[in-house]
Amino acid sequence: MSRRILFFFGPPASGKGTQAEKLAEQLGLPAISTGDLLRRNNQLAGEYKAAMNEGQLVADEVINDLLVNRLNQADAQKGFILDGYPRTKTQFEYFYNNIIKPEDKACAIEISVSEPEVYNRLAGRRFCPQCGAGYHLIYKPSQQLGLCDKCQTPLEQRPDDTEEIIKERLGLYQRTMGPLVALWWQMGELVIIKGEKEIEQVNNDILESLEEDGFLKLKPEII
Ligand code: AP5
């Protein structure tokens, strides 16, 4: 069976998670964020807390294992949307050597945003520690202030959303993603979307690009 695979990547706060969640509902595919998988796994969240809180990457083998376990679940068999993976050349090679099959259709979507916008967004970001849903105090407020719309859990601020750590995460992103972007470009699987627009507009732009690319026509029965 041919699977549809979308990769979302971009600097911190570019809207990868927000757009991956929307696409997941629209395409009937699961959105899988390696950051969320780590945060919601008590053992790994404890073990790699320091690396995550300091904006450093977690070891490739840990991330690859975590991803493979998640992809084995029933909801990921028709395809999936990856948010924040791969982030290193080792992860990229692991995925293309071990997970992707020749019949799969893949597309990598880069969401581009400027540095000032990254700081602006992360100051207002809140997330649900129970179900992982993401919010923003101004751009995507929850219905009841401070509570998750889906499970009513009190919302929290991420410990890595401080100015110092955001700078670290941005620098790391710029150093590590360049080679991967070049590889996706060579493979003809790269789409670049401008992320500094309303959330709905960014979503429309992504859907239009996927339509043009023929990605949405592949499996019309699950759209
Ligand atoms: P991860 O959770 O992936 O963090 P990140 O890459 O820094 O990305 P963010 O989650 O901060 O941003 P986003 O682009 O998803 O933005 P969002 O949609 O939330 O990773 C965290 C850590 O885990 C890493 O530092 C590392 O330690 C580890 N890790 C994870 N994956 C790994 C891997 N593969 N390898 C190794 N280590 C790994 O939006 C941000 C805010 O802006 C929200 O409040 C949102 O509501 C708002 N917003 C979104 N879109 C818009 C818009 N268009 N207009 C206005 N506001 C918007």
C-alpha cells in the first residue's frame, strides 16, 4: 500500500505543530511530533529533560526508536504527518533507508518565519501537558482562559520558551537543517510556505501546494 508522508519543518514557532494538527484532521492522517512524543513519555522526558530544556537535540537512536514505535500503531498505516523529524542527517538517512518504501509519496514542507516573529510567538505560546494541544494567548486562544479546549487540563508554558533558549534553538536549527533542505530539494520533494500569515491562510497555502503537487489526489478515499 502506498502511504502519504508529510514532513513539517521550520524554525521554532514557525507553526509546524499548528499546521500539522490541522492537516491531520483534513487528511485523516495522524500528526506525529517527536517533541510531543518526548514530552509525554515520562521516562524519556526525565532522562532528556536537561537537553530539551536547554534547546539541544536528543540522541538520534532514541528519536528513531521512539518514531518507529509510534509508526507501528494502527492509525499510521495509511500515512502520517511528521512534525520536527528528521532533524539531523543521521535521522534523515535512517528514515529513507528503513522506513520509506518506493511506493510511498512524500513531501517536505518548510514553513519560513523571521526571527522577530519567532520570539513574538513563543512568548504567548501555551500547551496542554495532558493531550499536547497547542495554543497562543492572542493568535489561538483557548475558549476558557488557561484551560485546554479538548480535555480541560490547565495549560502550561514550555520551559524551553525562554529568550536565551529560543536563541539556542534557532542557532541549532540553522546549523543542522541546511543539508536536509538541500537533499529534499534535490529529490524534488520540497515545498516552501511563508508562515507569517493568519493560521487559516497558511493552511490554505499548504493545501494549494499539495494539490498542485498531486499529493491530495493520491488517496481521495481518505480525504
Ligand atoms: P519541538 O517540540 O519539535 O520544538 P521546536 O522545533 O522548537 O518547534 P516548536 O514546537 O517550538 O514550534 P512549532 O513550529 O511547532 O510551532 P507551533 O505550531 O507550536 O522540539 C522540542 C525539543 O525536543 C527539541 O529542542 C529537542 O530537544 C527535542 N526533539 C524534538 N524532535 C527531535 C528530533 N527529531 N531530534 C532530536 N531532538 C528532538 O506555534 C508556536 C506558537 O505560535 C503557538 O502558540 C501557535 O498558536 C502560534 N502560531 C502558529 N502559527 C501561527 C500563525 N500563522 N500566526 C500567529 N501565531 C501562530
